[in-house]
Amino acid sequence: MKERDFIAFALSSLARKSANVAAAIGDDCAVIKYTPGKYLLVTTDALYEGVHFSKKYFTPAEIGMRAAAANISDICAMGGLPLYAVASIGFPAKEKQTFLRPLYRGFIKYLERYGARLVGGDTIRADRVFISVTLIGEVEKKRLLTRRGAKPGNRIFVTGILGDSKAGLTVLKSKTRAQITASEFLPVKRHLVPSPKLAEGRLLSASGMVSSCIDLSDGAASDIERVCEQSGTGAVIDASMLPLSYSAMMIAKKAGQDASDYALYGGEDYELMFTVPEAKISRFKEYAAARGMTAFEIGRIIKGRGVHVIKGGRKKKIERKKIWDHFK
Amino acid sequence: MKERDFIAFALSSLARKSANVAAAIGDDCAVIKYTPGKYLLVTTDALYEGVHFSKKYFTPAEIGMRAAAANISDICAMGGLPLYAVASIGFPAKEKQTFLRPLYRGFIKYLERYGARLVGGDTIRADRVFISVTLIGEVEKKRLLTRRGAKPGNRIFVTGILGDSKAGLTVLKSKTRAQITASEFLPVKRHLVPSPKLAEGRLLSASGMVSSCIDLSDGAASDIERVCEQSGTGAVIDASMLPLSYSAMMIAKKAGQDASDYALYGGEDYELMFTVPEAKISRFKEYAAARGMTAFEIGRIIKGRGVHVIKGGRKKKIERKKIWDHFK
């Protein structure tokens, strides 16, 4: 059974809204009405050994940091602030304290770096190491960003370089950490310990100019498709506009791959992707520049359905088989 | 590494309190200040195939219900109401929709029975089926029940029959479900689908007479020890006062075991255990009787440290090796 099938089923079995739930599954976080001025944001994400990380590539502390990052990024995508986390940590009996302590410390330290803290947890015996995190945050009602406000004509932006995470993984799969060169270091680091875009999410949510937002967990092509599904639109991404690092391009070249595919289908970059109405573009660019925020335009929202990619002068449909699947 | 060791380490690495956190690890839920009149309660609990359940004994729907129940019970123990759940569900690629759908439906149905709903989730590929749940609830500030208010002289009560869950597991380990007799049915059912004590938790929290409360997840002896640790007291449990079912006694006898050990060390009964100051006992008994709430007295809180069990006229220390360990 594929993840997408199961999620579709899960969605169908849930009521979309109830009196106190503003938005449930279908966005980065569940949005719950709580105080008159604020929403509660709730997200959950699990990392499982052999699926989301390999102990060959990751230090224990990095596994902990990564688990924190994936959840923090979901809160950032909705314009909120992360606050409280709980974690279930599973591990085999043979695991030593020398493995678990740094994992745990890395996790807590990373939460704290983003202003959140661990308030509870559960440890269980398991066949493999896993860490399942739930993170609670909050956002002022007026500042909530969702996936569902994109409109035809809106421009699509991202907050930073894409494809590095997949490039880093490509390096990690090909050599030991000691063999990693200086030019490969940054993409590798970005794969191991992503940096969720908290400041950017807050700036976007304060701007009043952003019509939709999502965090890039599965690649720009796959994630814009989610925005389109929720907004009832289509999208075109221009591959030549994708912000790629020189390192990622070199790594892709060496692997006989295309760095723009890393950006489109690579996953786990944890940048934010957002849309801005055309009429607000110049004002938005000034706003971003004045605050030192990077924003790369990569495409636009269109009428109709489906995601198209312009590459080498040709417009093609999204390549489904390339989409990042954490299940593979 | 044992669960207790790791939890002790986890505790030591957490600050006990911060401005907005009233109580973190050490109680059934994390308690977060939110609105002027209410606390947010957050709890997390995971079930892992082969550790917390066996697919031999459990139907998929029962696994889902059990996952909901364990978390709901934590909210009940603090006097609160369960509201919002998120779940990470892990499963191997070979699992069929015929297994996952009823698991999911059982989970959602059980949440709804207790007034809570699923607001988000994550599915991941894993070696075994697991379900990691985070449940958010709320409680009026004045009605919060914790583990830390027990005082010497307080009487210890439980809300219902103990030991049935372990008795049920004993039956399940010895035969197929088709072979289960009518007299074994109830303990088996209580093991498979526990019923958290929501109404009782609310009545206890409204009474204003309860000094501490915990849900029975690991057995009366082990769980009262937790109350004592948090309250800085000791406790004596009178084994002759433990409310046991006739079925559990018969099952224990057949297995050459002692049903009072099922109650003391058996785990997963999910009744509430609470303490009442001596001066309020008669008033409390009237309060409970008038509301149709069962409350069995099983012992009392004493000065000093440690949990003692009176059995066959002799007072003995808690038998640590018998304590239910989900890791075994």
C-alpha cells in the first residue's frame, strides 16, 4: 500500500471541519481555534531508521535535530511559532546510551534554538530506532498562512536554494563522511541538518501579501501540486529559474543527473514556497529586500489543473515517477 | 538500555518548569498554561507490534481502539477532556488496506466516543505496524488533578476492578480467540479494548476532594510508586482489599498465579487510582455514591518512602521484578 493511497483514504474518513477546527489534514498543520486572537497549530512527523535516515550517514545528534526540523518546518509554513513538543522514541534493546543520549540532546537543543521545548514523551522497545514527534505552535489569526489561497496569476517564490538536500544525500550514498570534499560539505550538511525558515515564515505572515505557503519537504514540483490541489488551480514552474547551488550542480553532473530534478523532485530542502498576487509583486520585493529576506521567483499559478515544468524551452507535465517518496 | 533508565535520563535533561508550562514529564500529561481559565493537556503514547500488541491476539480495529484508549486515559487521569489527536502510523509495504482501514476506523471511532477527533497525521514505512498518538485535551485550572498532592494519611482508591487486563492477556497467550470461554470473555475484552474512565475523572476533578490521581497503566503497585515519587511520600496497599473479578481469580488459579499480583503488577487496566484526605472520606463516599461512581479503597499514603504491600498478614516491599515492563 502506498503512502499516497493511504493518506487519500485517511482524508476521506475525516470530516473536513468542525466547530473548533479551522483546517485539518490537507495542510502542514492542523489549525485549532483556541483564544480569540490565536490559532493553535499541531503537526506530527516521524523518522524511522532505514526509511528517513540511515545510521551510516547520520550521527545520533543529527537524527534528533532532523526530527525536530521536519516538525518545526511545518509550523513555519503556516506563519507560526513552534512552542511545545512531545516525542515517542523507539529503540532496540541493544542500543547504547552513547547513541540515545546525543540523539535526545540534539533533538532538545534544536527545539530550543527555535524557541520550542520538549514537554513530554514516551519511550518504547522497537526493532529499529524511530522518533515520532508532535509539535504544537501558535499563530495570530490574521497571520495564518495556508495552502489554499493561491489564485491564477499569482507568482511562485521560494525562500532559498533548492536541491541541496538531495545532492547531499547523493554524496552520502557514494562515500564515507571522511571522504567528503569541501565543495560537497554544504549540500551534505543541508541534508543532515535542515534549517527550517522560521524568520521567513514570520515575515511572510506579517506581510499580508502572501496568498499561500507550504514547506518544501518533497520537492518543488510535488509540493506545488499540493498547493494547487488545495487551491483548485494549476501551476507552471520554470526550471531555468530554480535557484541551484554550484555544489549541487557539480554533484548532479558527476552522478549523471540533473540538479534541477533535485530541486523539483528531490525533497527535504525545508525552504518555504509561497505565492504572491501579481499586483503586489513589486511591493513584496521591496518588503523582502528591506528585511534581508531572499525570495526567488520560480513560476506562476495558472487556471486549470496539473503542474507543468518548462525545461529547455519545452513545457512538460510533472514527472510522477521522479517524485520523492519516503516509502522508497 | 531499560525504559526506566532512559526516562530518568530524559527527565534530568529537561527543565522542570518554564513560564508557560505548569508541569512537564513526571505526570500523565504535560500541562500548558493557555487561557486564563484553562490548561492545555498534552500526552503521547505509542503502540508497537510485538511489544504492545500481537497481531495474533488483536484485530486491526482493536489495535486502533487501544492506541486511542491509552492516550485518552492520560487525559482522564488529570481530570480533563480529550479534544484533538494526531497520529503517526507506520506499516510494512506488505500490509493490506484490509488491515489498515479497520485499524484507522477503530482509532477514529474510539476517539469520537470520548469526544475527541483526529486532526492530523503522518504515515511512514516501517518494519512493523506501529501507531504513535499525541492527544491534546483541556481542563479547567481549578479541576486539574496531578500525581503530586498525596499526603500521609490519605486513603488510596481505585475506580474499578483491577487485574482483568493481565488475566485477559494470560488467556490470549494460551489459546485462540475461538477457544475463549464465556467466563474468560470479559477479562480478554478488557485487555483488548480498555475503557478509559472519562466520567470518573471529571467527577473526581469536580469533587474538590481528590489530592492526587493517576491512571493505572503499569499496575497498582508500580503506579502508586509514581504518585509517591511525585508527592514525596510512601504508601501501603492492602492486597486483601484489591477489587478482583471472579474470572481473573479463576484464570490466575489455572495459571498457577495470584490474581492480586495481576492487580498489583499486571498493567493496562486503565482504571484511575486517586487519593482522598482522611477528613473528607465520608463526604467523598456520599459524593461518589450519589453519582453512581464506584470507588474501592485499597490502601493509604504514609510518611517516608517506598511502597509496601500487606498480604497474608505480612507487610512486604514492592516486588520490583514483577513490575510490568512494556519493554519485556
